[in-house]
Amino acid sequence: MQDLSPPKNVQTSIDEAVVSGILSARIRPGTRLSENEVASLFNVSRTRVREAMMRLEQRGIVKVSPRRGWFVVEPSAEEAINVYAARRVIEAGLMRSMSRLTEAGRDKLHAHLAEEKTAIAAGDRQRLTCLMGDFHIRIAELSGNAILVEILRDLTARTILISLIYQSEFHAMQSHLGHCRIVAAMEEGDFLKAAELAIEHLDEVETGLDLTRRPDPLADLRHSLSLPPQTAVPSSNASRKPNHETNRGE
Amino acid sequence: MQDLSPPKNVQTSIDEAVVSGILSARIRPGTRLSENEVASLFNVSRTRVREAMMRLEQRGIVKVSPRRGWFVVEPSAEEAINVYAARRVIEAGLMRSMSRLTEAGRDKLHAHLAEEKTAIAAGDRQRLTCLMGDFHIRIAELSGNAILVEILRDLTARTILISLIYQSEFHAMQSHLGHCRIVAAMEEGDFLKAAELAIEHLDEVETGLDLTRRPDPLADLRHSLSLPPQTAVPSSNASRKPNHETNRGE
DNA sequence: CTTACGCATCTTGTATGCAAGATTTGTCGC
DNA sequence: GCGACAAATCTTGCATACAAGATGCGTAAG
């Protein structure tokens, strides 16, 4: 799909490598990104790594803990809610602003849905994570608006990090069907319905989160030792109903 | 309103100073921001200035021309169209997602409208520019969603830069009335109507742009010499009808 | 065995130095 | 006077050096 080779010689190769690693779920939330290590991996000095980190921090993808290190963000429950709310606002707004689906656009969406299907059949979870996020970027691309694509790309990255923290299992087929319904509505030219379906779809996913779960600081070690994830901390209230009515006064 | 003093001792004081300067129209599009000059203004080394520039570049507020310097962006016509389209999508989506207006929220909006009114009476154009942009940030703040506020804040900054390039005169009263209508609809609890009004309002402003106009490289010098702005380059097709139907297939 | 302290190590924060390229300016030739 | 060339100047790009703080480990005291 994309090329993921680190030694690409552009100005933003570091940024892209990190984002691409997150979008494909190869990098977990909370991962430390040492300036020195990244610098040697890319054969550059810390200067350029820091500049990349500054950009990534601005995008809400990494955070610095002073004199401790850079870490891939672990969105809090509140941030997770905000990310989903923002996505509902933007994606629904986007669909309502559309007036028709071109043939080229339809073909791209169909191609994407086909990829999702084969990945589900293959059961490749990493690839699925990547594709499930990409779908929403594909939608944004239909608008031809680079600004919206960028915004949704970064929100998608954060969404993936959120799901890695708060989502116990992912219902790939459910999401896939949601995507299919959205595309179908768009093909009918019913973009209001598509918008509603998009909101429902995001609700479904958000409902599947367990936001009472705390980010697990041992996740990477746990994974390295092939231990089952997070079984020691069961939480009541495992799935909530998202309440996305925005009415706060301040 | 905000404090605009440069020597504020936080980590992002440079970023804030630049953005605040743009939001209040004190910094024109195309302004060069020399690393050395900014560094001495803030009594820091170029390192921190560069880091700030990296963040601002990521936000679409400055651009670097290799080995020539950093410049406040001058959005192209296409970018201008995209900015307005993105704002329509997000602001309309935001309003449609709201279910009610709290008293505190209503009070803040009314306070803001009152400020607009007094600024119009005073005829303070810089302050007006600032307020007209702030209104949309106030709306985003109602949602309590920090992510959306950030996104709209940066889009507003770009909008101001766009208007400084492409807008010959600004119809402050027209904008103010648009804002009043939006607030009225929200007070009625009719957020669908508010969304439609927001789209109309943005359309109005976009229609008032003359996107055939090229950014004037001599603008600051011209201004310093108190010459009349841009009279030498008249352009036909002075105001267009915005076409914001998004239907591109790729 | 447990706890507290201190040093060694590793991290980022910041400044600075140098190189490469772009621009400008001054000068020379016509 | 006018245009072309060249040096001087200014810009960012990038690496490196050093300082300040956080962490962890070993050791010693209780």
C-alpha cells in the first residue's frame, strides 16, 4: 500500500514513518521515541528528529515529558470522546456537503471495500486496522480538499491509538458493513442518509470502547512476552452509550 | 482582550505571538519572519525560533522558502476555496451536532455580539477583523471540544490572511448581521437553521472575495509609504459565486 | 531484609558553529 | 547610461557541544 521504508530522503520522512507506523498499528500508544535512537535510524542528528517531533506534537501524535523523553500519545478518556465527536462533526458535515459521487470516486470506494473484505477473510488484524482507518481518509479524499484530508488523517491516527488502548476486540465485520452501508447511500445520491450512517457508525465504534480502562504501561513488555493482554484488570461498566450532544456553556 | 506581550515565558510564546498577530491583522500575509530577528526579539537562540516555525508550518500558518526565509503564508485561490469549504463543513457539522444552548453559552455569544457592535460603531478595523474571526471560535468553544476549537482557530487565522489578500473592503455590518441571525437561530433551538445560516454566512464572505487578485509582493512597502493599495492592478470578474459542491472523484 | 541516600547514566533543552545556497550590491566593460 | 559578472552579505540547514534535570542502581545504614 504505502511504502514504509525509513531511509526515504525527503524533509519529512521521519514524520511520515511515525504516522505510517501508527496508522498500521505497528507503533503502540505510549511507545517511547528516543531522539538519539531515531536519529541513528535515519542517519541524521538530533536536530532534525526534534524538528519532526515538534511537528508531530502539533498534530497531537506525540507528547514530550520534560527531560524524560518523547512518547506516542495515550489519549485520555476525555480526549477519546473529543476525537470521536470531532470526527462525527467533520465526516457528517463532509457528506452533507457533497452533491454527487463521481464514477472514479465510486470505483475507489469499491476497491477499498474489496480490500477490506479480503483482509477480513485473511484475518490480518494489522492490515485491517490500517484499512478501517483508511476508509475515512478515502471519503475525505473524495472532496478534493487537502485541508480536510489532513485533519481527518490525523484524527484517524489518534483513533487508532484510542482503539489500541480502550478497545478489547474489534468487530471488523461490523465496521465493514457500516462502511458498505455508507457507500451504498452515497451511490443512491442520498448524502443526508450517508451522513446519518456515518454518525451511527462512529457511535457503534465508540460504544465498543471501554473508557474506564487505564492505559497499560506494561503493554509493550506484555506483548513481547506473549502474555494475554490486560486480563488482570477487569472493569465494570464495560461498554457505555456515547452521549455526543454538545451543549456545554463553557 | 488577549495579552499580546512578546516576552511571555512559556514554551510556545513565539507561536502564540505570531498567531495572535495574525488574528488581529497586525501581521500581513507574506511577511518575512527572520529567525535571527525573532530570536533577538524573544531573547532566545535560533533553535527555539526554528522549533516554533516548524509547529507553525504544520498549522499552515508559515512556510519556508529554502535558504531564503520564513514567510507568513499567502494562501492561493485554491487554498482559499478549500479553507472556506472546510469551515462550512466543520461549522455546519458542529451546529447540527448541538442540541441546546446553555445560558452561559448564550451570555457569552451576546457579549461577543455586543463587542462587535461597539467596534463597528468605533470603526476600528483591526479590532473588527479580530472579532469577526473570534465569533467562529466562540461557537466552537460552545462544544467544549478542544480539538475542534484548535482546528477552527487555525482555519480562522488562515481566513484572515485570505481576506487581507483577496478582500477589497469588508462588510463588517453584513457579517455582524449574519452572526446575529446565527445566534438567534441557536436561541430558538433550531440548530439545523443555524447550520444553514452559517453556510450562507460563509458563502457571503467568500463571494465578496476577488480570487483573481494576486498577492501583492509590495504590499508592506506600499503601506509604509502610505500609498493607496493595489490600484494599479484592476481585475475583471471581481466577485464570483462560490461553488462548494464537492464531487471530485480523485 | 528493608529503606534511604548518593552517584552514575541517560534524557531532553538550548546555544553555537559552520557550511551551502540565495540575494544583493558594487564594479567593470561596453 | 546600461547590462553582466563577481564578491560580499545574509539566509536557513544541520551537526555538535554542553548544561540541567530525571531515573535507576548500588551501597550503606538501620
